Amino acid sequence: MTTPALKSATIMDSNPFSPVSETYHTLRANIEFLSNKNPIEAITITSTEWGEGRTTTAVNLALAYARSGKKVLLIDADLRRPTLHAILGQLRRDGLSNYLANQQTLQDIVKESGYANLHVITAGDQLPGPTELLSSGRLGELFEELKGRYDRVIVDASPLTAAADAQIVAASTDGVVLVVAYASTKRAELQKTAKTLSQNGTPLLGIVLNKAEGNG
């Protein structure tokens, strides 16, 4: 799937009937089709490198689900270079890292997004050892609880080349959408990424080809 250059990180809100927005509706529909065979409730959005439009894709896919009437939770699991809070006009603090570090409860970290049917969990405070935090058993337990509360959980993870963070996150979800940048993502990197996901047993739900660099 190819998305034209984005002028807005929340194009689904600013221009919901544009051709760009339609690509996110199509992505949602494709995932729903796959879900008919195996339930897909939690989805990881990742990329091969920084700046390929991963966060933009996560936000707009979440909005596409929300506009379809689904109750959606959007999570920033990029504990190294998070941008989701800035896009949605939220504070970074009181988020995922704080929950994983046993500093806050789930009730403390779930925030209103300002959009109907959509809640958000920001990355939280910058704490040492992001990989170790994500590796804790609390992440998997959190996702299981959230899948019981929401129709869809969309997780914005760091690039697969940034430590093991994204692999850890993906292992706790039902599949991955991989975002790659047009004319900048090397085929070898893409093949390596697909192989890594396959070896980890993580279903690849789709590949989004972004024509321009975006947030994340």
C-alpha cells in the first residue's frame, strides 16, 4: 500500500475524505479481512529506520478505526524517541514507562485523545533501560487486559533496527504493519526485517510504502 506525501500527521481528522485518508481506510479493511481467519486485536506499527512515517501511520490507522465506530487505544511504545504525545497535544509524562516501572496504574496512564472513540497512552517519562522495561512481564499482561477493554489496540513501536524494543513489543501483539519510506529503504533492509519477524513468529499484516518522510 502506498500513501502520498502527508501534509498533516492527522490527515484522517483534517481531511477525512481525501485520497490519503482512503489509504488508511483500506489498510484498516485489509487488516479486518485478515482478522476473519485469526483475531487481530492488538497491532504493532514499526519501520526499518527512523523517519519513515511510522507514527503518522499509527495515528491515522487508529483514527480510521475510531471513525468506523471501534473503541480504540493508541499506545506510544517508542520509549527512546517518542513523538506521539506531541502530535496529539499531550504531555509525555504519566505513560507506558511509568506503568512498566510500577510507578503508576493503568487508570493513571490512559488519557483522552480529543477524538471520539480514541484513548491514548503516551510513552511516559524517560527512564533508564527501555529494553528492560519492555521485557518485563507487565507489558504482555497490560496488552491482554487492554484487549478486553478495547476493540483495537494500536501500538507505535520504535524501528526494528533500534535495539530489540520493537521485536519485544510485536511479540505481545497479534501482528505487525511495517512502514517503509519510498526511495530510501533498501531492499536488503526490508528483506532482513521480514526475515526477523518471520523467525520471531510475528505475523506481517502489511507493508505501507510512504512517499515522504514523516513523524517517527
